[in-house]
Amino acid sequence: MPNQSEPVKSEHLFKIMAHYYFLGTRFTRTVVTQPNIMSENKVIDTNQQEKRPLEEETEHDAKKIKTDTFVRIKKRNFAMMLGYLGKNYFGMQRNPGMATIEEELISAMLKAKLINSGDFETIQNINFQRAARTDKGVSAVRQTVSLKLPENPCKDTLNAHLPEDIRVFAIKRVTKGFNSKSQCDARTYSYTIPTFAFADENMEEFAETAEFVDVDKRMEQLSTIDGKPYHEYRLTKEKLEELREMLKLYEGTHNFHNFTSKVLPLDPRAKRFIMSFTTEDPFVVDDMEFITLKVKGQSFMLHQIRKMVAMSIGLLRKHINREIFDQAFERRKYDISRAPSLGLMLNIVHYDYYNKKYGSDGVHEKLDWMECEEEIREFEKTKILKDVFDTEIKEKAVQQYRCDDGQCVSGEALCDGLIDCVDGSDETRKICRSPRNPPCNPRTFRCDYGACVDGDAPCNGIKDCADNSDESPSRCGGVGGGGGDNNPSIGNLTCGVHQFRCDNGQCIHRTDMCDGNVDCNDRSDETALVCGSFGCPQTVFRCAYGACIDNDLKCNGVVNCADGSDEDRKMCGNPAPPPNPIDPWQPKPRPPPSTTTTTTSTTTTRRPQPNIPVVNTCALPAQPDNGSWVLDKRQCMGNAKYSDCDLDSGVRELDAGRVILYSCNSGFRLVGNNEVFCRFEGQWSATPTCERITCPGLSDETKTGSCTAANGSYIPCSQPMEPGSRGDLQCKEPTYRQDTTDITRNSKVLCSPDGQWLPKPILCLPVCGQASGIDGQPLIVDGQPATISAFPWHGTLYLDENGEKQFKCGATVIHKDLLVTASHCVYDDGRRQYRNPKKYYVAVGNTFRDYDTVYQGGYAQRSQVSGQQQRECTDLSYIYIPIRSHV
């Protein structure tokens, strides 16, 4: 169990709760003591006998008392639906020392005698589970928790012990195995925001780059939009429609690693499914216009919705373009600001499957809460939305702070340890130590430059302060610092029960070990010694040294195992071994460190460091023809760290994991991935090439025309053409005609700069390839003469017997050089084998049965069969002919 003197990290609390619950279900007694039955030194027996001191009881009485004074409290499984204003709380989840919704709710249940003191201390005793973990400042109107309570719990009694900003609306019996989190189908959140947040902005007004920024002046500049007070802004119909179209871009499954923190691009947790993202019509409150956005998804990560809203604001205000928006869902890292928590509300928790299965069984009720809808809406209106409107009108939460480079971020983003401004100006000593910034809560930790972070942030192996001062060597007892970017050691730091201690003393969470990603600065979390006995489920891929990664990451061209074994050339279909192969099970040995470390005050014994695979470097590649590469901005230093950069002169190699970005000169396009990384075996991943941009040739068997280059000279239409070339096309009549049903195509086309013909070239269709609509008779009796257009795909199959071609079967044209017929037509029953295909001939476009007749006309085409193929278990054979049929 964790040290009781140390608060538990909030993001790890659920795992600890699950651990306690597991122990509780196996070892906790189910018999509890009825409150107030026993006093300090006296008992009440159930036969209404006179109270006697315990010292005077006989042996028989003692045995009797032990039986009579323990009363089994029968508990049932319930779903509790509640609403709350999150303004004054540090989120939903219980966090020691913090004011949270769960802390208030559990305290109220104890006062209402729905739970005892043991349940209050260990809430897993009653199987407590929330449907959604809302963050600091986030409200809810239909939050749902599942828990065990005595029969017939009364919500009014519970509400009497709750503050006014938390209300329980209903408590319903549910099935024995109901879990409010795992059985939730989806969650819907709403976000209410002033519409002026989406107004177009003239960025030139905020081009100030002075070292000291006058925040009051900035706020004064923001107070007007188009020469009018900001609260008079109204969203136009065009802007509203643009907003709705933009929100739809989030729908579907995307990689949201940029919309949360501490989640890597290849982490499976980053994939989230958004069912819908919509907005209602704007409305006005006290002369300020607001709008409500609603997003429905299966689940959401920390800050995900707030970052989605912030990205939407940036896109609509033209702070970013569509290209940046699209790239935010790719592997590249972007720093996205967070919109204020004010206005974000958990609106609905969906239990559609549960309601369908159990809602009408006569025992359980549906969890749609329709019977208390009026009470819910009243709480939402008078408590939550009123606070949103009042706070926004009085405090202007949306426009609290503008970064030095003009970027807008929420006032809540200031001095929270996370850099939200691209230029880092929201996490500086100038801002965070200024008198305008309020002091830190006593339960939080103050970074050296003034930011406030969680109270358990110091020495947890995670960089929570922007300056890493929460992991400083002096604070954490190490000689080289904490778990930040420049801290190789954490000395004698004691790791938590749910943490892994690296060989250098650094602490990381246990879920980060043996996952393919190196988290320890000395790489000791991804070695054969640590991971060799690590158990992987059958559905995942096991790296050569023992780590477990998602099976889909194998052979995807990206190294996901620390030793690169998921991209093994032999396993992935490339038998050529790397120049310097690495055996992760027998890494190159290194001298073991001393197992005993002595300081002036203490002596500690350290386990020997395991062998770590050798990681090579990559020699710099040559610049590509017609292009170039630069170092990814995430690895640039100094003033260049916010944009891609060139390497310093004299650099000849890069370490494993480094990324370079390729681009092509004007007139060329990149073939391959633009991101190239140095593999752990010292080889670059597949490098792209630059090819000249051209449009494909226009003339083919169906159409011809005249073509000119950009300089006006004539060129063959059959060859690829450079941008600026023009084509004037026509179909090859009479065999082909132009398709007039597609109005997007044209006979006059221009080659665009990206290698596309604009508009699309005409499409030419076979003239005789259209059915005439004639209904054939089922038998030849009473038939009628066939015309060339009556049966456009019909062919006739002939067998050459002693030099005479005899009619054998019919066939159907399915491709320009391929027909299909019945297998028994090409099978020799006497020899029990298929005949030589060259003994067969095909005629198409013929109106007479005889193969060699002179009356067939000009449309008939004849050919010897060149090959055939049978389809197993069917009476079908495919016939190949060397000429192209135009029927």
C-alpha cells in the first residue's frame, strides 16, 4: 500500500482502487457492525436484557453477545445520478487533501449512515465506480456512479448533507454486475462559449514583440471587434455554417495524442472514436451571445475536449490553417492550447444496451432519468449555466491571456506547469511571480518560477514544472537531477509502490516498463534482464528482449521495440540482415557499477545494472536530388526550437531515434514518407525520393487528340506532360463515343501544378457495349435475327476438329481480352482432361454461326484462344484471346 503520508497521484488512483477492490472482494468480511449498537464498554443484547458491563459477563454470555451484536446489513447494487458545479472542486475523482466531488459525496453518505467508517476509508468495499472522471472545474448534470447501498436509500436524506452545488437526482436499483463505467456506451459533453471567441482577428494588431508585455493594454485591444464592444458581436449564418462543417472533421476514429498530455503517437490509448460533434443555434444572455457545442464519443482523454475546442477556435479565427489541423492527427507533435474549463459539462451518460436488455424486464428501470428531467434542467439552468454566464460576463474567461506572439490561451493555462503558448510565455517567472498571479493553494507545489502544480509532483520522476524544478537534485536527493530532460540520475529517491526504479535511480510508472518505449534515461526499463520474464497476451507482439507492443505495429516500417526487433528484415520479408545486427538477448557487456554507494550520511545497496543493448549512430545521408532534408523542430535547440532547422557544421552523425524531414524542390513531389528516423541498429529508415511532377498521358485505345506543352510546342498525347500542358481530346469514332452523363469531364484539359488534369478528361465508352433492350426467346424456336447491337457481350466458341471449326458453345466477354464459358465446353470426356486451348477459336461481333462465313460484316473479330484457366468447384472456364475485342 502507498505511504499514508504521501498523496496518491490522481492518474494512478484508479489502478490503486482496483487493486484494493480485488483484495477486498477476497479477504474482507461481509458481516459488519450495525452503527450505534455497541458503546465503548457496554453491549445491548437482543432480548432487551439489562445493560451490564462487559467485565461482568459470563463465558456463555460472551459467546451469545458475539452472535447477537453483529447484524448483517443487506446491500444492493444501485446507480446514482447526480449533478454538480465543478467550479470549486479539483475534479470528480477522490484525491487526498483536495476538495473533490467524490469526497463530498462519500462524506454525505457517511453522515446519512448509508456507509460506515470502514467504507469511507476504503470506498472499494461498496464497489464504488464513476462513469466519467471530470477534470478540475468541469461540471456535470447526469453523472452516474454505481455502488452498493442498504435497501431503499433516500436521496433527500443524502442531499441534506451535500452542499448546494452538488445534487443527487435519483437512485435506482440495477443488476448485480452493473458497472457505471464499463457498461457505458457513450458520453456526451457540452461546451458553452461566447460567440466572439470565433470572430475573425487581425493578427497585425498584436505583432508586439517587446520583452515586456502590457497585459492590460492587450485586454483593452481585445475588448473591441470591428470597432464595436466585444459583447455586441453576433455570429453570422455563414460563420455558423463554417463552424458546423469544421466540427464534423473530428467525427470518426482519429489519433488524438496531440489533444492530451503524456500520450505518445503510437500509444493505442490515443485512438478515440467521436460519434458526433454538433452545435445548437446561438442565444443571447445579458447582451452577450453564446453558443453550445455538443460532442458525443465512446470515451475522452485528459483535456481532450478543451483542446478540440481550442483548435476549432484557432481554425475559425485563421490562427491556423487546415493543413496544421490535419497534421495534428498524425505522428508529428503539436502544442495545442486548452480552452477554459468554464462552460464544459458532462451532459449525458448513455446506457443504450443496458436499457434495451434490462429496462423492460419488470424488475429494473431504464437509466434514462426521464422522470427527473425537470429537476435536472432547473439545476443546469440556475447553478451551472448561470455561473458560466456570470463568470464570462464579469471575468472574461475566454480572453484572459494572450501570449507574447499573439496566440490566445485560456487564463487557466497560465502558470500550471504545462507550456500552452508556442513561445512558452505562459510559463515564465515574469508572469508567474507577478502580483497579478494569485498564490498557490497550500495543497499544491510551487515551481521555482512560480507555477502551481499538484502537491505530489515533487520527485515523482515526471516533469510537472516547465523548468523541471519539481525534480531538482537538491530537492530529490540525487547528484544529477530528476526525471526531466537533463537529469541522468535521481540518487536515493524512493519510488512509489506503483513505480519502477531505473538503474540510475529514476522513477517511472510500472505501466511504462517493457512497452517498447525507452522511459529511463539509462534505458534500463527496456532490457532483456527486466523484460525477459515479462508476460505478453497472445494478441500482442513480443519484442526479442521481452517487451509487449500492439500486434499491428509489427512490420509497419516504424521501430516500436527498443531493439528494433519488430522490424526484423527476415520476419518482415527482407532476408538481407542489417550491417551491424543486434542480439537483444546477448547485448554487448559493460563494466558493472559498484553495488554499494557510500555518502557522508547513508550507505545504500544497489542491484547491479543489467546489460543494455548497444545503440549505434547513423551517418548523415546525402541531400536528395531535387530536394533537401532538415532536422525536425522537436530536436532543434536555442531560438530554432519552434521550427525545423539545419544541422551545425561539423556534425557527421545522429543518435538513434533522431528524425529528419525531407522536402522537394518546386516542380517535384515526394515519393515515400517525409519523416525518416535513425534506427537503433544504426541505419536510416526508408528514405524518400523526389520525382518530377507530371500529368499522365491522355491518348489510349479509346481516345486521341492534340497536346501542347507549356511553351506552346506540340507534343505526343501518349507521353507524360509537365504542369501547364494542354490537351484537346476526342473519342475514336465510330467504335467509341463520349460519356455525356459526367458533367465534370471535359475535352479541353490543363495539367495542374500538382500533376492532375483539370478538369478531368473525357471518358469514352464502346459504342456497341450497350444493351439494346431486346428480350431474347428462351429457345431458338420462333427466334428472330440478331443485330450487331442486340447482345454486345456475346461471343461464340469453336473447336477445331481436323481443320474444320465446329460450333461448340457460347461465351461472354468480361474484359477486352478475356471471355468466360462453361468448363464442360473445353473438357474432353473421353480422355478425362481439358483440351489444348489452342484447338479453340472465338468470334465476337458475329451475326452468323459459321466461323469462316463471308457474310459476318466488318464488326466481326476472330481469334485463336491462347490460354484458359478453370475455376475450382464450378463449371466456369476463363478463355484468353490475343486480340482486343471492341464489343
